[in-house]
Amino acid sequence: MLNLRHILLFVLASLVGRVGAQQLPQLTQYQFNDYVINPAVAGTRPFFELRSSHRYQWVGIQDAPRTFTFSGSSPLGEKMGLGGYIFTDIVGPTRRTGFQFSYAYHLKLTSDIKLSLAVSAGMLQFLIDGSKIAFHDPGDPVMDDQLRGDLLPDAKFGFYLYHERFWFGATAPQLLQNKVYFLDEQETLSRMQDHYYVTGGYRFLIDEDWKVEPSFLVKYTSPVPVKVDLTATVRYKDAFWLGGGYRTNDAYYAMIGYWHKKTFQFGYSYDIISSNLNNYSSGTHEVMLAITLGRSATEPMPGTSTNP
């Protein structure tokens, strides 16, 4: 017979590991947070950038996911890139916080096409707040009001093929597949599952001022079905943009943004839920803020794009 301890472990595994589902944070404005997804992006643009995203998912549902990311990346000469990021992902009584630092090396395949290869490493902390879990018997010793968690190493590999007109890359995060323990080291709460991301896009130049950029993000982890984001963005003078897209079995979304004098950047997106959750939530809000410093967009580094 299942005791309360086993029931608690199952509930926590559902929240933290999501029982084999997608474990990593989700971002609608993925093309503006491409470094967080793929460390090989570091150094592909000719400027230093700091970028943050704030995602409030499923507004109206108590304890719904909230995600914060903060990243920085920069070229180092013409053949290397450095970067790092931190993130916090809160779901109910659970919290995942992590950081990674990365190194990328860029190979010149042709006069216009480069391939970036990157590795990153860091740490992940998983926490459970016992004060947010209520039991029928408040004196049950299985969980107290303390924060409990586990701190684990993590690593990621990625490649990124890029040109001024197109880009294609893939990433394999959570390479170490560590086990996560909370109550003791005898029972495994969850495992950091293999994830695979594939991104790509193309830049159509309508005229000197207007560009249209279709892009995609494919996410897969076994045994969950593949999830795909399909997005189209229209840019005006690389300063204003409007976009929209669809995430399979999840949501439709729209976005808007502005890049002020190639330095300060703001983006906002809104997700309209397409699943049955739309009966309980008004949608998802996401805000992106960035600062870009360095070489002017009028002086591009060969083989790179000045677009964020």
C-alpha cells in the first residue's frame, strides 16, 4: 500500500520533473533569447549584449509557472564568443535556479557562412518549499516548513550555422542526466532528462527598410511528443517589429518590440492558450529587455547579422 511518503514523492516528481515532460523553461520570444537556448550563439553578433526575460504563464491560475532569465554574451575577437546566463523557474512550491558559462569557437566555412561550436557548464538548484504544501495531518513528519533541495552540475552542447540571411542550430542541454533527491538519497525524486532543441530561420529582404523573418523552434524530450513553435516577424529598419506564431498543442501568440538607437531594446508577447486551460487563464505575458553595446549596425562584422 502507498504511504504518504510515496504519494508526496509522486506529487513532487510531477511538479519538478513533470513526469518526463519538458523540464526546461519555455520562452515565446525565443529568437530574442537565442543564446539562452543555444550557447553557440555567443559571438555571432558584433556587440556585447545583456538581456533579460520575465514570463508570467497562465495568468489567473494559482501557482502557475513564472520564469526569469538574465544573460550576457559577447564576441571575443573574430573567432570566439563568451557568455553566461542565470534563470529561475517557479512552479507552485518548487523552484529551479541555475547558471551556466559558455565558450564558442567560430569556423569560417565560406566567405559568407560560419559554424559556431559551443559548450557550457554550470549548476542547477532544485528547491521545494514545505511551507506551501498542506497535509491533512499537520504533524506528519514527511515534510516540514523548511526549504529542501539539491544542487547539481549541468552541461550543454550546441552548434549554430549562420549567415546574414539564414541561421540553423541545435542544442543538447542537461547532458549529465543527474538524479534529483529531496528527502534523502535512497529515493529518486526525478532525473534531469535529455532535451533536444533545433532552431532556424530565414531573413527575406523586402527593401532597404522592411524584412520578413520566418523562424522555428523544435523541442523534444522522450517520451513527450515533439513541440514546435512556428513564428513570423516583420521588421522595419531593424527598429520596430511585429510578430506572431503558433506553438503546437499549446498557444497562439503575438509580439511587438522596439530597438532604440541600436542600444536599448524592449519586447512584449502575449500567448492565447489553445488548450482547455483557456477556461481558467486569461493567457501568458512575457517581457524582454536588453542593452546592446559595441560596433554599430552600419559596420557589421563579416559573416554575422546585426539583428538581435
